[in-house]
Amino acid sequence: MQRKIRFGIIGCGRIGSRHAERISQNPQAELVVLCDNKQARIDELKNKYKVDSYLNYHDLLKRNDIDVVSICTPNGLHSEMSIKTANAGKHILCEKPMTIRVDDGRKMIDAAEKNNVNLFVVKQNRYNPPVAMVKEIIDNGIIGKIYMLIVNVFWNRGADYYEESDWKGRLELDGGTLYTQVSHFIDLMLWYGGDFTNVEVLGKRNKYNIDFEDNGIVLAEFVSGAIGSVNYTVCAEQENMEGSITVIAENGTVKIGGQYLNTLEYERIKDYKIPGLEPSRPANDYGKYRGSMSNHDKVIQNVIDVLQNNGEQHVTAFEALKTVEFIEQCYKKMKV
């Protein structure tokens, strides 16, 4: 019998709590230690899971009984913490976005390769049943050449979302709305459409006292000849309205929608009908707002399969970096 894969978590906020829950529920995994710079956050999880804890993540990295470290801290800290984790000889499970600077992402990949560890990046929406099925019909050529990809992210993040946080809405730690709210959707657009060649963008800060845009429109060109658009906001009234991706292609049109990419809203494919799909998981519920789908159990299982059974990473670090490259290009051209 193989021993359990042992996890440590850096960052005990909302998403760190999600990691702790999913790790503890997996019989092949063991939660060993927690770290956060706020003692109250540590105490809440420590009392629940009965594990060790630290206020300084360097102390966590000195441990010899950890295989994987989940990085669940603000976006702007991901690269430094991931590199130090790799240098400590531990595998990395980094929350999205991988980083907010392309150069830092390359350094993360280099550090993982140099230290012979895996760099996993969380992209849990790829596991949504309609998302995975549409990828399958694209890869199998059923839908034919893609002409157009349209992403809509019409979400709500109230003023208190930013006011109650010491990093959300702040450029150096958050990076921007494309990184924090939209990166999952851009990942899927690139997963479906392949490499991009150019982006054009408009962004406006209309409602919130933050360092960057709260509304934006992106136009993209792909190597394949397809074109794409990303229309996004965090100013939808009271609640998330829509999170969707539409594929218009040679042999068909499909739209995955709902609030969280959880519903196959439309399909018209030549000589093909998408088979019945298993129900999607509920969205991550963070109290005052809801986020992307709750598939972290599958993310954790993929880490275990790679480490124990020589499985394949569901998301490669190079794929995750491609999303960062796309967003960085957008922000280089955006004037807010």
C-alpha cells in the first residue's frame, strides 16, 4: 500500500480553506501543516484539522514530512513562494493565477525543473462536465475549424469585497480583474482556441475605488485564424449574472453558460448530439459572493495520480503561463 501524499498549505483564507477541506477528504492525502501570517485564520483551520502551523512560511518549508505545498496566497506572492518551495525540494500546487508577471512564471518553471519537482496550477473549471465535453469534441474534430470564441463574465463584486481585503483591488498583490476574476475563462478560451497572436483591449474603472479596471473588453486573434472576445465586469448588480463561453465553428455552435460555466445552454452540431452530461458541481460559496466551480477534489486527485501513478498533469505549467502571457499583453495595451 502506497503512503499518503502529505500536504502543507500556505495561505489560510477562503481558497486555502477549500484546499484543506479537499485534502482532508481524500484517503490518499494527508494534511500535515498550515501557514498564514494571521493567527486567527490559522487557529480556525488548525482546530478543525488538528495539524501543526506556522506564521512564517519559511519555517513550513524546512519540514521534511511534506511532499506538496499548496500556495493559496494573494496573486502577487505566488511566484516567490513557489520558487522557494521548489528550492526546498517540494512539489507545488499553485492557485490561479500562476503569477501576475510572465518573467516570474518562467522563473517558477525553471525552479521546478532545476529541483526535479512538479509545478501544478489550479484550473478547476476544466473539470466542469460541459467544459470537458466541448474540449473533447473540438479535439476529435467533430465541430471542425473554430471561427470565433466569445467569453462573457458578468459578475458582481461589491464594494465591501475590496474594502474588507488588504490585497484585492491593489495592483501589486491582485494584478487586475483579468487575473483574479477572468483568468479561468481565458484559460478555457486558449484551451479551446490554441495560441494567440494579438490582443486589443479597452478597460474602464467605473464603480470601485481600486487600482485597475472593473469593466473591460478584449479582442483576440489566434494562430488558427479564429477570432475571440472577452467581455467582462465585476459591476453586475447584486449577484453574478453570467459566466459563459461560446464556440462558433465550421460544423456547429455551442454555448456553455449559467453563472459559472455549469450549463450547456446551446448546441447545434452537424450530424452530432452531445450525450447526457453528469451534473456540474455547485460553485464555491464565499458568503457574500460566489466564485468558480468547486472541483478542487479533482485537482488534488490529479496531483496524487501524477506523484503516485505516473499520471499526466491535467494542466501543465506552460499552459498556465500562456494565460499569464495573454493577460499581460492586455494590460500592456490597456489605459484606465
